[in-house]
Amino acid sequence: MRLESIIKDSGVIEIMGNPDIEIRSISNDSRKIGPGDLFIAVKGHDIDGHAFIGKAIEAGAAAIVCEEYSQVEESGPVFIKVSSSRHALAIIAANFYDNPSRKLNLVGITGTNGKTTTVTLLYELFMAQGYNCGLLSTIANYVGTRGSEAVNTTSDPITINSLLSEMVDEGCEYCFMEVSSIGVEQERIAGLDFKVAIFSNLTHDHLDYHGTFAEYLRCKKLFFDNLGAGATAIINIDDKHGDVMVQNTRARVQTYSCKGMADHTCRIIEESFEGMLLRIDGREAWTRLIGRHNAYNILAIYSAAMALGADPEETLVAISKLEPAKGRLEVMRGPKGLSVVIDYAHTPDAMDNVLRTLREIDRGRELICVFGCGGDRDRTKRPEMAKVAEEYSDRIFVTSDNSRTERTEDIMDEIKTGFSPKGLAKTISIADRKEAIRTAIMLAPEGAVILLAGKGHETYQILGKEKHHFDEREIVSEIFRSITNN
């Protein structure tokens, strides 16, 4: 592809050299650069790509995009100076792959909780109705039925546009994508053409990165500020930040609510461990998902389907057949009438939603909560998680999550500062998460419900800088077998 076409609308300030050249590939990683490639030097939070311009030139780069340069040789690569190389990377990636987001219906969702569930259910909903679709989520990326493991909630611009291009080539009509606040702030979604954007909720999270809640909100809002006039913004009007999200959007605004009046409404009629009976826009529908937060998720996907022109009756029938996303209120039945619930809840609000749901479904059963908090992440939410666990749980096990480079015991001590004396009296601390799960199950009375919060779909645990295999489904199954055999 010609360099002139690739750098179009990327904020070019100056071009040193002849831009009328052919570019073989693009990358912001100098280790992936070869002869005829374009290297984009991005200033990151930890690493400045400008330090690797020399490496890219040695590898044969035909052109360099950067914010600054010291010396340009006539026989060297073309240098393109831009106002923001991070923004340029996203625009260049979209241009290089011929702007694939414009060739399908791209649906993005942002919010603290519910993103993975919502995009996964939307993907499954439209696939079940015969459409070929793509998925970009925390758990996995899918091009049609072909899946690959995801690394970040919102991937880098080159990966995003590469996958979108594959979706176009495979005949996908829709793509459903998680949009994180960090992804927005780092402009990973710049240049993408969203047809529908959904806001779920905004609660305490990622303050280790954003610093303040106001900055966290600002980054979420940017997603809607940058929507085109042809897009539809769908907001949860029950969240107090819903109206704020769309204050400056050019998109058409649609609202949804489980409490009051809105463009789309939902009420829970019946609820059990088997699912919920809902009334959505006056029509009854059954779902296998449980919990008020999942009623919101179901209403969000219904609202998105309506914005995309789907038939209401057909959509509700398809919704009734959907399975919960992996690691989201995933129930495992065991001996002694035990129910172990695996959920990704790792914020105070998410854990409140899950524990309140479990308590409301069956108030007569003992409720046990096993949880920890991630290391090298937002520390302020640790005592808040303890307060939530204490409010709903009969017994609590504080343990490890992904401790990363922090000492597990230090994280646990910070969690426990949130307990009252009464909460501490019903809390057991076991640093080894597998042992904590085993102890919780073995000590549980007949018929108890045990929530394993924080890991969800993850099949690993990060301790120090090493990632160890850790699948809670396998661990619970093993413990259940040992109880049965004894």
C-alpha cells in the first residue's frame, strides 16, 4: 500500500523524504520491522518508541512516523512527523487495512461491569439467528467461529483493524467489541466507525491507572463524544452517570431502564437458580441468566438488537436460548447439595451485584464468599470489597487473586481493614487460593452456596511475574470427587 494513503488524516506536520513509496507492513514494535515496513514510534507510559527508531532503521524500515527526530539522512527512510504518534497509530492501522470498521456493523460497549457478558451474548444472539459475526472481548476474539485468546480488554489498533479486516474477508456483518477506559484514553479505537455504542454502568475501578474517578469518567465519556452522527448511543438511564455520557455526543440517544421509564424497559417477574422470567417492553421472556445485573445485560443486548433493526419477537426467543458467559455466575452443583458459583466479580459493585443476587434467590442457605484482590492494581477498592462481603456473607475466606509483584499477605491485610469486628469474626485468611477453596467447601454445611469471586473465566494465577495454571472449575471438580469418593 502507498505510504501517502496510509498516513492520510493521521495528523501529519511534516514529511522528510518522498512519501510516494510502497509499504509492506506496519508496526509500533521495532522487533517486528523488516525491509519496506513502516515503524510508528509511540510514546507509552513505560517505554518510548522513539528510543527504538535506530533499531527500526537497522531492520530496513522504509518510513518512520514519530513526534520528533534529530537527524534525517537522504539515503535513509522517509520521516513523517505527527502531532501525536499514538493517535497516528490508530488512524494508520485503519487506513492500512482499508478501514474495515466501515464495512460491517461495529457495536461497542463500555462500562465498569457487564462488558464481557454483553458482547458475548450479542455475538451468540446474532450468530444463532444466522448472521456471521465477530467478537472482540476480554475472554477471546472470534472471526466467525474461529477463536483466539485475547490479551487486553481493548487490543492495540493494529490488532483490532487486522481482526476487523479478517471479519470483512470472512463475510461478517457484525462485530461486538468491549471498549475499556484505558483503550479510549490510549486512542486504541480512534478511526473506528461504531454503529452502536452502549454504556452499562460506572463504578469504582482502574483508579490505579486513571488516578481519579473524574478522569475515569472522562475517558468513558470520550467514547460517546467521538461517535459519528449516524451512530446510536444506548445508555443505562438508571446509572447516575448515564446522562453525562451523552451530553456532547452527536449520535442518536436511546435509553434503557429496569426501574422507570425509558425507550426500553425490563422487569423481573420470577427468579431462581435456573434463570429469570422477564418482562421486556411489555413482552415476557425467559433467560437462563440470573441476577438483577444480568437483567440489565439482557436489556442492553435487546436494546442494541432493536437499534440494529432486529425483530422484537425473534430476538426474545433467541435470548431465551442463550447460555451465561463463562465465569459469570457459573454454577457448579456438588455433593451435600452444595452450589459453587464462579464469577469474575473483582470490583465492589460487581461483588455487591453477585452476592445480593445469591442472597435474594435463596435466603435460607448459608452463603460463603471466597475472594482476594489483584496486586499492582487499584488498592483503594480492597477494603470496599471487604465491606460488601461482610454485608451479605455468613462466612468469608480472604485469599489471593493475581498478587503479581505484591506480597499476598500485604494485600490480604489491606482487604481486612474494611471489616468491622463482627466481619473479622466470621473471616478466615488463607493465602493459598486452592487451599482456601478446599477449606470453604469442606467446612460448608449441607446446601450452602459458595461464591468464588475474582477469577471467573481466567485459567491462570499470576504470582510474582509468573503465570501459573489455575482453573477453578478443575479445582472444584477435584474437590467434589474427593468428597464423593470418601
